[in-house]
Amino acid sequence: MIMQTIKASVVKFVKDEDGLTIVEYAVAGGLITVAVVVTFTALGGAVNTRMIALCNAVLPGAC
């Protein structure tokens, strides 16, 4: 009896398309997160370079 219940639950889960939607949102969220991290990493490097150049222009040799 319990195996039939488990089997029915698994079949229902496989046929349920709401689960697929959740997976799609998770993948999209992951891709957006990666894009944001890459963008901020690149932006952080550019800002750091500019700050060092500014520091050297104002106080030569102090940076």
C-alpha cells in the first residue's frame, strides 16, 4: 500500500509543471547573480585603479 502511494506521488511530481518553473527561476537567478558578481568585480578593479591614480596625483609616493 505504501509503495503505491509513493509511486503515485512520484508520478504526480514528475507530471507537475510547476516544479519545472521553479527550476527555471532558480537557473535564471543563478545566471543573474553570476552576471552581477562579474560586473562588480570588473567595476571594483576599475575603481581601484582610478583611486590609486588619484592618490598618486595628490600625494606622490604615498600610495
